[in-house]
Amino acid sequence: MDFEFAPQEQAVLKEVRAFLKSEITPELKAESLAIGYCYGGELGRKFVHKFAANRWLVPNWPEKYGGMGASAMLTFAIKEELAYTMPLIFVAAHMAGPTILHFGSEEIKKEWLLPIARGEVEFALGYTEPWAGSDLSALKIDAVGQGDHFLLNGQKTFNTHTHVADYHWLATITDPDAKRYQNMSMMIVDLKTPGITIRPMITMAGWQTNEVFYDNVKVPKECLVGDLNQGFYYLMAALDYERMFPLGHYRRLFDEIVQYTRDTQVNGQPLSRDPLIRQKMAQLSIELEANKLIFFRLAHIIDKGKIPNYETSMQKLFATELAQKIANTGMDVLGLYAQLKKGSQHAALQGQIEHHYRWSVVETIYAGTSEIQRNIMALRGLKLPSK
């Protein structure tokens, strides 16, 4: 098997790297970090508009919907390049958009896919509720049909992008009397609609997620995605796309830890000469390479016309737990200096280790905890019995 990209694909990746090097500024990175790597800040929107103008945001989408008609393999490579330089989370382009492309009517595709591909709009995930986290079939927010609109009432929680996004990619109950999994619909809701209240919740990583309250919110019926009461299946597909986890950001952190071991002298020799540290670095390097292969396997499945399912759980589990290993190893290697935050005159690596030590915990929770990913792999991948 040939793992090399074609010459024209290599040329695109070279252009992407040059663009990222010239356009990503310290101010843009600081804004991105402050809002939890969400796309939606003022500087971030300007950057994404330029980035998307090259059709790099969704390169594997058809040209008529704003893509390049390229392979998912190239798309994943571009995601990894961006994540290495400055991670940004795209709900509309990388989670909701592919679901619309796969399941949406031609009308909804025409309405949403081009603005998404151009980076003009961003969505926020509207899944979790106080009583429905790992089990999303337990949703209670309801949408009652009334003439040409739905009337929505209920609460969402841990909806991270809502304070900077434009629209809510919302899962809601539209037939409370129907059987489980056949009572839910997906909608695209304008977050400026009267009756929506967004209240911040601050995570242990220091960034904002949100509670969202719906109080008699009117949503036009044309905002429905796909068929009525089939939203659970669209939600599952969107989760599969969400669990495709580019690890470029932690690969960069690993590279910086390796460089720190080369530059830092202890007892008259570099840390990199310590056999225990060398073993830790070698193990992480092996696992980073393994994750790369698992990640690009997802792209290969997409290029075959399928949506990866348990395979995305494999990659999400492996990647996020590897991210924790990298952060934890950084704590070991830097010692007490690793606990210092950015701004301290003694903080090594600009306080990144302390930050990622807290941040990496969150990444093993969102999009389904590690325990949920293992259940999916067991039930859907290995076909083990549920009882």
C-alpha cells in the first residue's frame, strides 16, 4: 500500500502550511485558547473566512457545495496540519455539515452547505441535558408542532460553542408517545431567537461551556433536518463525525517536550540521555504513529462511501487517552516546574503542561466518555452480547 499523497495533494498541503505560518498570529492563538479552541471569535472568524476561501475547510465536499471534490484522506491531512499549528473545533463544517450532506434534503443542502463551506456560519452542539448525557435517548426538551412552527421548551447543558456560535444543532423530542429512538428530530435553531437564554459554566480547563434554556421558543418547521422523528439516527451519525479526533495539537506538545529534554541539563548531561526519559519519549512516539494510522483509516472508510462507526470510537478513545499520556509525561519530565501556569517567570514551555494536564481530562469526556467508546467497540465492533 502506498501511504504517500499524490503530487497535487502534496502541493495543497504545502500551500496550507505556508498559509498557516503567515496567518496565525499570537493574538489569534490567544483568542482561540481563551474560548476553548472554538471557532467563533472575532479574529478566528476573519482567519476562517480566508482559510475557507481556498476550499480547505471541507475539501472532500462536492464542488457545488463549496468543496474541492478531494479525498477524505487529504481532508484529514489538512485537519491535522491545522491542529498542529492552532487547533480549532468546527461543529458546522466537520460534524453537522457532513450529516446534512449525507441525510439532508436538496433544499436544506442548498440553504446550509455553501455558507458552512465558506466559514460564514458556525453551529453549536445541542445534545446533552442534565438527565441525558451518555444516554441521549433520554432527552426531555420537547418541540410541539403548531401550524408552521415548533414550540420548544426545555434545557440543554454542556453546550460549549453556544456563546460564540450562530446556530444550535439541536436534538429535541417531537413525538413523546413514540417508541424509543423514533421520537427525536434534529433542527437548526438561530441562537438569537427570542426565548433562548445562555448561561456560562466554567470547566476545570478554564474555558466556558454553557447551559441553554428554551422558553416557548418558536422555530420554523423548515429548520427541521431530514425526516421528522428520525433525528436519533442523524445524531448518531453526527457523533461519529465528532469522534474523528486530529491529534496534531498534542503531537506539537510532544515535539516541544522532546526539545525540552534535549535543551535541559541535569547533573551535567541533557535529560534526553536519561534512559527512563528516552523510553517514555519512544513509547509516546510509537503511539502517535499508531494513532495517525487509525485516524487516516477513518478517512479511507469515508472515501469508500461509508460513515465509520465503531472505528471512530476506537480512534477517539486511543487519541484522547494518548493526549492524557502526553500531558502526564510532561508533568513527569518537567517535575515541579510543570505545575506553574503561563505568566510565571519560572514556567517551562510557557505553562503548557499545566494547562494540558487539566485540558486533556475534558477530552476523554466530551463526544462520549472513554467508557462509552469501549461499550460501542464491544457491542458494534466485537458483536459482544449486551447482557
